[in-house]
Amino acid sequence: MSPRVVRTITDCRAALAGLRAGRRVAFVPTMGALHEGHLSLVDLARTKADVVVVSVFVNPAQFAPGEDFERYPRDLERDVRLLARRGATLVFAPEVEEMYPEPLLTRVAMHGITDDLEGARRPGHFDGVLTVVAKLFHIIEPEVAVFGQKDAQQAAAIRRMVADLDFPVEIVVGATARDPDGLALSSRNAYLSEAERREALALRSALGRAESLAAEGVADAAPLLAAMREELSRHPGIDVDYVALVERDTFRPVDRLTSPAVAAVAARIGGTRLIDNVVIEPHAG
Ligand code: PAF
């Protein structure tokens, strides 16, 4: 059955008032251009609640000037068709004017978790994400919200915002969906040429090198980072933005693996910036 699509905050709240009736609501925020990664989060949401709300909103507040806000892929009809097959109940797809009728004078601002990596490269990005997610949480009032591990720093920041600001919502993080060759699914993969897509596989192989070394007992960050850089340097088409090993919750750099940590990479391939990460476990022995 096709999910109901609502375009205004008033209609969204009214639809939810009817749907909720004592049932749990799970929420999957997206910017549309849905792929199997998003849809796997919808599947996960369905295991957590009876009512699954998906938002489709390309949020201008999280794009820095010169980023791809204008050309970000948009196809609501296709998104709704895909969501129908995965059993979403309600799609909230507001226009920019509905979410931001006036310039915002109030924002959610975070420090610490969001200072480095994506936060350092994309000024204002995380405040834009946290602000829109806070607004969406107020509009939808979900019991559970599902985010992807692909955006690991975003997931850590949202967990912290929810704790700091007492949002009554459980945050669930779903595994990164990958193509069979390992490339992490991303709406931005649509920008890649065939040759660039082949180059992009180096992100996953670089992370794989760190995983294998850690499994062999290497625990110091320096050789793990060096191995990732070395793998990426073999691909001249890749312009590395960062490689990092950070704590899962705080995103502070890790010197030595003593608990699970996030190995993260960001790189530009042609005009496209991609990110990927894996959680690395310390050697058991
Ligand atoms: O991960 C995303 O697609 C976006 O950052 C989100 C969480 C939908 C907020 O706009």
C-alpha cells in the first residue's frame, strides 16, 4: 500500500494523531534520492514500531555555500514508490518555505563531537543537521528514530543532542548498506562516472586494511592510519580529505585501540566527495 504523503506540518501532525492511537511511531529522516541504504533503515524501523514515518527534505541549512544543495537529486514520486514496497506508513515531504518560513534566529549548536572531520570541512553542516532533526522530532514525536552508520559522526552528534536536550526518543543506528563490491551506498554515488566508481572502491579497501591489521593485533593508531593512507595513495584519481581513527561516541582521536573505534575516511573523486567508515574492534587475544 502506498504511504500517505503530507506536505505541511499541520497535515503531518493531524495524520499522526489519527495513526498513533497508542501505537509506537518510528521515524527515518532522509533527504530523498532513496537507495537500499535508506530502505534498510525503513526495514529496521518497521521492526521497532507499528507506524513508520519517513521524511524527505533536502535541508538547505546543512549545506555550506558552494556545496551540492541545488543539484542534490530529487524525485519524490520514485521515493514514495520505493517506500510503498517497504511498508512505510507516512511520508512527510515539506517544501523549504514550510520548514523555514522565516530566517532562523534559533539553532541547535554543538561543540566537541562535531568540531573535526566532517564538521571541520563543512562549516555549519552539523548545526544545520541538528536543527532540522530537532524540528522534525518536534513535528513527528517519534518513540524511535533510525539513522545510518554511514554518517557515523552525525549519528554520534544526534545521540548526544537527544541526551543533552532530553528528547524522549530512542536512537537506533543501522549498518551501512554496500554494493556487492563493497562501495557504501550513497545518494552522491549517482554523480560518479564508471571509472570514478571503480576508484571509489579504494575507500572500502583502505578501511579493510585497517580492519585486517587490527585483527592481526595491531593496536596503535599510527600504523593503522598509515596503512589506510597507503592504500588510498595507490589511486591517483583519489584526493584524500582525511583518514581518522576516533572514539565511537565522542569522535575524539584514538591513539591506541582499546575499545571499538571508528575508522573513517573522506575523499574527493572527480567532483564528488564521499565518506565511509567501519567500526574496528581491538584484537581479542
Ligand atoms: O542523513 C541525512 O540524510 C540528513 O543529514 C538528515 C538526517 C536527513 C537531516 O537532514
